Amino acid sequence: MNLQVILGNFALILFVLMVATGLVWCLDVFYLSKQRRKAADQALAEFDARQAKLAGEGIKADAGGNRASIEAALLRQPTWVEYSGSFFPVIALVFCLRSFLYEPFKIPSSSMVPTLLVGDLILVNKFTYGIRLPIVNKRIIEVNDPQRGDVMVFKYPKDMTQDYIKRVIGVPGDKITYENKRLTVNGKEVTYTPLDDYLDDESTVYHKQLEENLTGVSHRILNDDPAPTLNLAEVKDFPHKDDCSYNEDGFTCVVPAGNYFMMGDNRDNSADSRYWGFVPNENIVGKAFLVWMNFSNPKRVGGIH
């Protein structure tokens, strides 16, 4: 694992912080605190002996306050131990929540418009597709597999430091054909219903909008008529590319075992499996299910379909 991957992996940074602060917390609980208690008891015993000697000599001293301050000073945690102990439970809670339950993301691009807009803050369910070990992302408990139509977050196969979000178009074994901007799944043509044109608020441009029924899952997509179905010059080499055939009108791919075929809903403005290949199961992060805020458009809050 190179430095770029480490720096780009927030989960790894959290894990390192959790382990470091946890070790300090354990060291304090099981060793340092006992050493401080031992030193305090010894100092207090010496203090009491001195006070008893003074009393025997007829010298009266008000030692209550001094005794308490000596004990408090000797039992006080060092600053680095105090801060580590305070941060450890917080870091551990955040790490567990985002590793096993829910993780927040921010949408950075327009590839999933109109379903998701730039600036949408979303929540991703981390356990829908199985419980995975943090950092290595290895599934240890199977729950569900991704289904066609799911909106899924995953590690970009070309750069594992980047998280991508697209829609699942093909699952293992599926034969996906995309010609003239129309999908066919396992020989069955996907149905499309024309909708009112979509106005892009950022560019004030209208886009052709359709409702796509992907084997029972309906969602909106955008098409730009002037754009080609596929830009062959942008197609990269990728594992299992031999399972795909490309031409001027589109492509056909058979999804290999343990992989998924992903596409953006903004079909002519999305770099996806058409260009960089399949998403392996080990790259899966989770299922996007909720837009919880968009500071530019608070009305965006709601479920993801």
C-alpha cells in the first residue's frame, strides 16, 4: 500500500488514531494510573510521618489542605494521556459507525444527475451488502448482493483512493448491450418513457429526460442527443475487457463473476464501466439511500431511487 493510498484512506487514518489513543488509554488504566497511585501513597505516607513527628514535638500544623493538593498533583494524568483518553471513545465510536453502519459522502460531480446533484450530502448503508472488515474491505458476513438499479458507492478500480457513485446496471452473468443510447439486459430491451426536458440550473441548458425501467426499477436518466453513444477513444484497458465488444454504435459486455457493471444516470456526461471496466466485489463500499442535506437546495432532502 503506497503513501497516496494511505493518505486517501480516511478509514485507515481513523483506525491508526483509534489504535494509538486506545493503547495510551489501556497503558494508563492498567499501568500508569497504578504507578501514580503508588507514588502518591508513598508521598502521603512520608508526609503523614513528618506531620506526626511535628505533633510529637508540640508543633501544630494545618496539613489538611497540603495533603489533598499533594495527592491531587501526583494523581493528575499527564496532558498527553488525558487527551488520548478523552479522544479514544469518540474516535472508536466514529470508526465503528462509519465502518459497519453508515458513512456520509458528498456528491462532487454531475454524473448522476438528475438522481443526485452536485453538493448533495448522502448517507451510505455499509451493511446492506454484507459486513466487511475495515481497511481491507473483505466481506466476512454475507447479507445481500447488489441488485440492478441500486445506487452504489465503490472504490474506483483505477485509483483506490477515490470513491465513485453510479447505478448498478449489470450483475454477475448479465449480458449488457448499449446501442443508440438504449440498454438491453439479457436480451430484453429496457423500456423508456419520455419526460419533460430537464433544466440544468448550473448551465441553464435543457437535457432530454427519460424514465428508464431497469428490470422493474424505475428512475430518471438524461441524454444529450448531439453526443455520441460511445466515445471509443476514451475506452481504456481493464480486466476482463475480452468479455466486451465495442463498435461505433455501442457495446456488448458479459459481466464476469464477482463483478458489476456501473453507469451514471447522466448518460452522456459520465465516465463509468463503459470506459474503465467492471467493479469487483472487493471495491464495494455500500448502498446510497438518503440525501440528508444540500446547502444550496434544502428541498433535496429525501430517499434515493
